[in-house]
Amino acid sequence: MIEIISKQILKIILLLLAVSVIAFTLVTLSPVDPVQQYLLGAGAVSPAQRVQLEAYWGVNAPPLQRYLNWLCALLRGDLGTSLIYRRPVMDIIAERFSNSFALMMCAWLFTGIFGSVLGCIMGMYKDKMPDRIIKKLCYILCSTPTFWLGLIILLLFSVWLRWFPIGFSTPIGMLNSDVSIWQRLYHLFLPALTLSLVSFGNIALHTRQKLIDVLNSEYILFARARGESDRTLLLRHGLRNTLLPALTLQFASFAELFGGSVLAETIFSYPGLGSAVSAAGLNSDVPLLLGITLFSALFVAIGNLIANILYGIIDPQIGKGAGL
Amino acid sequence: MNQIHRHILFTTIIGALIIMAFLSGKLIPDAAAAVNISQKNLAPSLQHLFGTDWLGRDLFCRTLKGLSTSLTVGVTASLISAVIATLIGIAAAMGSKIIDSLISWLIDLVMGIPHIILLILISFACGRGLKGLLIGIAATHWTSLARLVRAEVLQLRSQQYIAVSRKLGKSNRWILTHHMLPHLFPQILVGVILLFPHAIIHEAAISFLGYGLPPEQPAIGIILSESTKYLSSGVWWPAIFPGLTLIIIVLLVDRLGDHLKLLLNPHTAQEQEDTH
């Protein structure tokens, strides 16, 4: 087991290295001039100072050398300074990730719980009314763009019903230290709802299929013959066989979760990583863009790692094989 | 009317609907969605089915025009994606072991970065605009289809008629073009159509964030992104109707893909019928 995990971690490091190369190449290709962007916020600068700044940053060095410089700084834990926030990228990521993490985990839990419950209902009532209605709903939600659903939810709950605030993670005009956990949850609810609504369809359909397979098996037939009721069938056999695969699927879906959070956070002006990366790209904030890209890849990789480990635990056949 | 006839009928009707949506967007003159400040922010009525936006532009015409832009971008990007996927999938299945593992690593790599982030990066590299959008969507959507093509070719390679063909002295290329590609074509076609909704949704999302098409272009993402500014003052129609139209098109294309799948691949028809 430990050998497999260390092998996986080595793989992740290699993957992150490749992501850093790709991301760096892409921002190097960009026609945007970073010095010009930096100076936009700094006011009037003489040409001589500009040349000095270019020399200091090493903008004119060959790309490979710049990449190596950046990578060396990265290994020392220095991701550079963000142009829009004028603070170290590391600090911004740390601060914003705690916001995003709270949002994503709430959405993740919602998705998991609702998805499995609805999936079980669909599986138990296969081809009957509840199954058909929920299945249609799942298909429609799967085809709904996250950002549109966010808009509709914002319109419904914040503009028309006025139940929830329009945006941000805390009430306006309050110090961060004064905000209670309930106020945070209150601000978090709508973006989390948006995120979970677009993603629960997958998990529900998966659970449904799994449960139907289980219920068609011979041991269920035998259990029925023994006189077990539907309820005990579901609790004893159904849930055990569907929940763990669903959990692995959930961990493997971190990429979609992160992608969705970019859109949800932008709509609800929620100060997380997602809205930061969108702002970074629009304002040509290269250090922040690179930092968040790497971080998102790490996040996805960790999700996949957990999913792989869970696979090993659930299915001993996979765990013993070196393939993984 | 048997199953096949039903599928053919549905495919034709849905296809015709999508083509109609596309053509009507192309045929509506620019004047119909022109700026008219005296009619700004009007609620939906018989004159303006979807209402008007903050510059008095008719939203129904603008939505249809946006839809045809989305369809063009979606078709182009999915086709490029399909070509990439086919080439890479075949290379992985036919090439050496090293190429195969290299390609599967590449797929892991592309899947390892959230799509939206990769799209933002590529759009940033191309200085935004249509080019970045097309490259971005094409570069992020080929992975699942490539896996499918690879698996399919691997399975085909072990078939007896291919082995016979090889014994008869046919070259790899001959086998590829005469035995494999005709077999792969329907699968790829269905794959493209099922890619297409993702491509449209990602196009709208990235335009919504401000990376895709320029703001003067009518696109669903841009209409929706403009609508957010007026949402809090109770102007709801620019948010709801264009989004609904987009979802309807996405669902239609999805359906088209399903019907085509059943038409082209009778083997899986039975099990597919069950899941839908």
C-alpha cells in the first residue's frame, strides 16, 4: 500500500511539473506586456526607470531561464507578487483557498448526500413515477450551465424573495473578526447550492445504476426469499454496495468542482480562488494566474489520489495488482 | 412504425430544428437587434418577445444571433477536437507501448487541470477573442473521445478479419483506411455530437467570464454577463430567456446524439433504450 502511494505521489509531482511548464509556456505566448501592466497601476514612470525595472525583473531573458528562475523561487515557496492585489501570491492563495474550501466542501457534501438519496429513490422505484421525474430532472440539470443556474438562483432568492444576500462572504461593513459562523454560512448557501445542483445529477444517476445492478443480483433474490423487507434490503445490501463507489466518484470529480466554483464565485462575488483566477486573467496578473493554476492542479491531483486509494480499499483485486 | 423509423423521424425533426435556429440567427438583419435607447429595458411583450436590454436591443433577435454564433463555435471546436481525438486515439492503439503510455499520461495531464482554468490560460495566451476560444475548447475536449477511439481500435485489432487481412500482406495503412476508419466513423460522429453540448456550454461560460468573444458580438454568454448588472433592479428577462434558449438547444443536441447512436449502432440499442 505504502509503495503504491509513494509511487502515486511521485506521479503527482511529475504531473505538477508538466502543468507548470504548460502554464508558463502559455503565459509567455501571451501578447500582453507584463511591465506595461505593472506600470498601469504604478502611475507615471520615466523610460529609464522602465528599463531598470525590465532589467530587475529579467523580462528580456530567454524564456527557459525565466522559467528556471520562477521554478527555483517556487521551490523556496515564493510565487511572486500579485499585480492586482500587490501582495505575495502565496498569501492570497492561502487566504482565498480557505473561503473556496468552505464553499466547495459544502457543495461537495450537499451533492454527495442529495445525489445518493435521490439515486437510491430512483433505484428503488425503477421505471415508476418518482424514478422518471427525478431522472428527467437530473438530465436537465446536467445540461444546465453553472453560471445560468447561479443567475436564476440569485434572481429568485436574493432579488425577488430577498431571503439571502446578493454576494460576498461576509456582511458589508463588518470586520472579519466580528463575523459569526452563521453569517458565513448564510453567505455561503447560495453559491454552494448552485454548485451542488449542477453536479448532483452525475452521482444520482451513478447510484441509481449501481443500485439497480445490486437489486438484480442473485443474493438479493435470496434475501427476498428469506423474507427481508425493501427497507432492510436497501440498508443491508444496497447502501453498502453503492455508497463507496459513489464516494470515489465524488473524490474524482474535484476538477469539475473547482471549475464550477470559478463561475459560482464570480456570480456571487464570493472572494475565493475562483473569482481571483478570473480576475487575474482579465487583468493580466501573471504571477497569480500561474499560482492558482498550479494550485488547482494540485487540488485535483489530491482528489484523484484519494479516489485511487479508496478504489484499492473497496476492491482488493485492484489493490493487490501493481497496475493502479 | 418501428423503432428505426422512429429514430429516423426524431433525428430529422431535431436536426431541422437546430438548422432552423442556426439559419434564423444568420438571416436576421443586424438592424433588428440594433441599439435603440428610447426602448431600453422593456419587459417582454408581443413586439419584443424576450424584451429589450439596457441599450434597447431586441433580445429575441440578439439571442437567436448569439445562438448561431454559439453553434458555429461549437461545431468548429468539436470538429477540431474530433480530429485530434481520432489521430491521438489511433496513435495510442497502433503505436509502440511507449507512445501509448505517453498519450495516456497526456490525457491525465489535460484532465488534471480544471477545464475552465485551462480555457482561461489559453484564451490569455491568444490575447482573448475567437481564436483563443476555439483553440481552448478544441484543446480541452478531445480526451474522452480519444480514449474511446483507442479502446475501439485495440478491440478491432484483435478481430479475425483484420488478422486475415494482415496475413494477406496488406499494409498497416491499408488496414487502417479500409477496415478501421469505416468502422470508427459512426462512433466518432456520435462522439462529436455528444461533445458539442459541452463545447457550447464552455463557450458560453468563458464568454460570460469575459474571455471569449468581444462584448459587441451577440453571444449568449455576453448577454447573460450584461444581464447581471441589471439583475438587482428587477430586470429579469435578459437573464432568463437567453439562458433557457441555450438549454433547449443543448438538450436538443443531446437528444440528436442519442437517436443517432441508436441508429448507427444497433448492438447497443437495447441497453441504451433502458437508460433513457
